[in-house]
Amino acid sequence: MIRTLGAALAAALTLTGLAASTGAARPPASAMTTPAPTPTVACPPALPVSGQVTGTTATSLTITYSMLLSPPCGYDPPMVVTLFTSREDATGWRNPAAEAVSGPERYGTVVINGLTPDTDYWFRFSDTHGTRDPYIIGGPARTQPASTCTATTTIDSRWYGGFIATVTVRNTGTQSTSGWVVSWRWTGDERIESIWGGVAERVGENVTVRNASWNGTLAPGGSTTFGVLVAASSASAGISPVCGR
């Protein structure tokens, strides 16, 4: 009886050791945890960049842009602005006419030079790695006609806080003009106190003077003048006018 009980106890101990050995070979429950899935980024149906033409000359366009989203749904600066001379070319990214690269700003301006006067352009955006924005096709934006006039300045009187100047506008084209525009940029805090022979408008440092109602028509080779009384808090560099139509 005792011998039988001892044999049964030995067998039970053997089975217990085997079970313990088998259990030790299994990895801890925490090691078998399934890793969390990587979240999927859902980009909203929004335009990653927008832009509009905010300035034109006979040979340039100024485009103001806003980069609305960062990667992975948008772009980082700098941005490439590409111009095309037809909407069909812009749609297919064919025959680019000119391009320029923005600065490091997410909201800024790009000036594209070397354009043809009196011509329509469409613009598109891409990044510097060649990724093209699929949404925006801006335009048409038309460059100004080539200038057919000149503007020269004569300082009639000068003092420390201002001056009086006469600007002569001359038609250098082969056809009569129905109007003219002269513009310049102030270098300090100058301001027009009085003007005669023209209508002035100022936006920031930029001044534009258009013809009066009676002196806009100029025959080829003909000229007219307007005068300004300018005040400033210090000595002024004067006026460096540019004439257009």
C-alpha cells in the first residue's frame, strides 16, 4: 500500500514538472499583444494652395499665394509658379512660358518677369520636388501694353522739406493716345500737397497720376505736363516717373 502510494506520488511529481517545463517555454502574455495599427491620415477636400494676380506691368505679373495645408495633405515652401499662354496648355502642363520660385514664406508674393506685353497668361503651382498641384488653374491675367510714352521730371523749386516739380508726358508712339498713366515710388515720407494737370492716387509708397479730363489725348510726338507740390519731413530724392497707358 505504501509502495503503491509512493509510485503514484512520484508519477504526479513527474507530470507536474513536465507541465511546469512546458509552461515556461511559452512567452509572457504581454509579449503576444498585437501592435496598434498606424492611423490613416484623411486629407480634407480643400485646396492646398491658392493664388491671385495682384500686379501687372508690360513684362511681368505679380502673384500673391497662400499655402493652406502642410504635408501630407499640402505643401511646404518654396513653391514654383508656372505660366502658360493658353488654358489648354495649363490644363495639360504643356509649353510653359515662364516660371519663378517663391521664398520661404507660406504666404507671400512671386514676381515673374520677361513676359510679352499685352498677352494673357494662366498660372499653376508645383513644389520644388516636381509634385504638381492638381486643382488651381489661375487666369487669365493680361500684361499691360507696351509703353508708348515717356515721362521726365524738372524740379522747379526745392527746399529742405519739399519741392515743386513739373512732369512732361510725351507720346512716342505712332498713334494718338486717349489717356496716359505716370507712376513712381516714394523713397521716404513724401506726400503730394497739391497737383495740377493730373489726378493722383497713392497706395503705400506707390503713386499713380492719370491724365486730367482735358489733356489725355496726345498726337504722335505730342506732349503735355502736370505739376506737383510735394512735402516731406526731410530732403527728398525727387521723382523718377515711368509712363504707361
